[in-house]
Amino acid sequence: MPKSNTTWTGQLNLTVFNNGKRSVARDIFFEKALKVMRPIYLNQSTIPTFYIVNVGGGYLDGDRYVMNFNVEDNASVILTSQGATKIYKTPCDRVEQYQHFNIKENGHLEYVGDPIIAFENAKFYQHNTFNLTASSSLFYTDILTPGYSKTDKQFSYNYMQLLNEIYIDQILVVYDHMRLEPKKQSVYDIGYMEGYTHLGSCFFIHPQVTQKMIDMLYDEIKHFQQTHDCRIGITKLATHGFSLRILSNKTQLIENILTTTQQYVNQTIFNRDINFLRKY
């Protein structure tokens, strides 16, 4: 957790509630290097999509960011970034980012971020905390990729450390802690990146998730392993949800697999298609 006297490089708070007709935002606050765009209701959807922007264009040495997202009862929201999260070299300190997601009864949150790119000599720490109820749901993704190096070395960052904690009714059900530190670990080896350079992750939690649904999802995405150089692993969590990991050498391939996963769970659970986020 950050120190109580932390000086934030950027702060963002956002609450979404259901007004009886659709989900709308209130209590929007942001300052300094973080900004959230006005919501867009894509294709006449009742769910708002928010684009989170780092106005500085990248994360620098010693930066500290905190974001709080609150989804009230029966409300839904889609969050995404405007572009990749770029972590530049951090010779003296590290970059820290804290994201808190609070999802109340029958609330739903989708967070589909762009890749986190760690450049040469970068140090990055991210701590996500998700607080759900037994009836709320979450779809969260992230992608880790190595950035440019003067020596053309694939893993030239110092470390990338990501911690995800998921609570349901205040009980910890998922503790996912990953630290990739190339100078101390052979990250190409088995148990780490296993010869690949890019890592995609997904968490989906919903009361209707069953092992049968997970097996059917795997049938939808397993063809990627047969036609592309990648590895896919999907695991039922110790609750009503699953985690998905993807190893690849291409960001676009991971994005395609995550999009197929998102489309499947949206059609199966919510009986709707996903929206094209129109970033390009």
C-alpha cells in the first residue's frame, strides 16, 4: 500500500450508478497527469464507456498514480485506456500505480486496457484491489510487453511487479502476485515466459460461471494455439470465475484471444455483443 503522505502524480475517482434507464457517472474527479474523457454510449448501449488518459504520454521515474472506480447497485461500466501505458527508464526510483475497483450488488465492470510497455531500465509496480459482492461481476485484462532497448535486448527492464487481490463479500478469493526481474531470473525459462516475450492475463468473475462454461470457452479459443505460436491456459478460480493466461510474441495475437474471450462471455452471460472501442 502507498504511504499516507504520498504525493500523487495523477489521481482519478469515478462512480457509476443506475438511474433507472441506464448507467451514468457521478462524482468524477481527476487531477494532474490523469484524465477521464466524457462517457460514450456506443451503439445506443445503456452502458457508458470511459477512456482513461495519461496526459504526460508515459510514466517517469518516481511517478505515483491512484485510481478509484465505484460501480453502484445494478450499474455497469466499461473502462479502457486511450493508449499503451509506457514505463520509461527509472534510474533512481520506480513507478507505482494503485487501482481500486468497488462493484456492488448486481454491478458489472469491464476493464480492457492497452499494453503495459516497460522500456530499458524500467521499474514498475502495480497493485489492483477488486471488491465484489456475491452478485457482482468483473472482466479485467492486461498485457505486458518489453519495450525498446538500445542493444535490441528483449527483456531490458529492471522489473515488472503486478499484484491483484480480488475480494468477494470481504473474503479474499484471488491473490495473484507476479514479478518479472530479468537480472535475477531467467525469464525465458519454464515457469516464467517459456521462450515468449508477451504475456496476456484475464480475470472473469460472475455468479453463472461454471466448469462447463470454462470448457466451452476453451473450445472457442484453442484454435489459436493450432494456427499461431502461442500458449493458452485457463483455470477455474476458487470462486465463480476463471483466470486466463496467454504467452505469445505478438501483442495483436493476445488482443485477438482476449477479444474472443470477451465476446464469448458477453454473449453467453449478458446476451450482447462487445463494442468496438474505436481507438484507431
